Amino acid sequence: MLGSVTISLWQLLVGAVCGVLAVLGARGSSRLVVGAVIGAAVAVLMDIARGYL
């Protein structure tokens, strides 16, 4: 038997936006840390915005 896989388009959108903004915003010597913080912040903001949609 094969299991089913469900892909949430919202999760794909959040991941894409977080990734793009993290790459664009990460400057300087600690790019990994800055990118992770930016990605996390965008994910939280998009989750809050989802509640208003």
C-alpha cells in the first residue's frame, strides 16, 4: 500500500519567501546566523498574516 502525501501550498509559500528574504538580507561575516534570524522572523510574520486572510 502506498501512503498519501499532502503538500500545503502555504508552507511552500512561507518557505520560498523566507528563503529569498534571508538570502537578500544576509550580509556581513555571520551570514548564516543573520539568514536564520530573518527567515524565522518572516515565517512568524507570515503565520500572523495568514490569520487575517
